[in-house]
Amino acid sequence: MRKEIFFGLLILSISLVIVFVNLEVIIINRFDYQPEEITIAKGTTVYWINVDLEGHNITSDAGQNIEKNLMVQIDLSEDVDTLGIISYKFNEKGEFHYYCTLHPYMKGTISVN
């Protein structure tokens, strides 16, 4: 119960910060990226926060740069332990797909306008 309250307060605190800063937060919980799909503006920083009891990672596939019609690879292949945080600033427009190599069914998509 206390753990659930802690995580609830953590997510609420992060949500308040999001209102004032150009960033998005993706929560890793129960072997899932939440939300799985987001659309952001170019220049937005995305934070992944792992509240799962297992370690995970964020590994990108090649993304499609819509403006230049080019494939773009982003480097997100870092492990995120429990309560760990990783971030990436998206400076290229396109659609980026990512997954966890430890749990390949965990997938997400970020569309950058």
C-alpha cells in the first residue's frame, strides 16, 4: 500500500513538472511502456522512468525522418534499473520505434512533429 502511494505521488509530482517544461514522461510499469505511443514537438525531451520491479532498457529501431525522407537512428540502448530514469531530446522530426531487448514484446512509438 505504501509503495503504491509513493508511486502515485511520484507520478503526480512528475505530471506537475511537465506542465511547466517541454518534456514528456513515459512510465515503465508491469512490463509495459505507459503510454505506448506519444506525439511530441521537435526539441522535446522524453523521460522514461522505470517503476517496475525488473530492469528494462530502451532500444531504438531506425526512425523515418519525415522532412528529409531519411532513416534516423537514435541511441537509447541503456539499461534502466528499478526507479531509474533515462532521457533523450528529440531534435529530428520523424517516427521512432523502440523496445526492450530483455522483454521484446514491450514496444513504444514516438512521433515527432
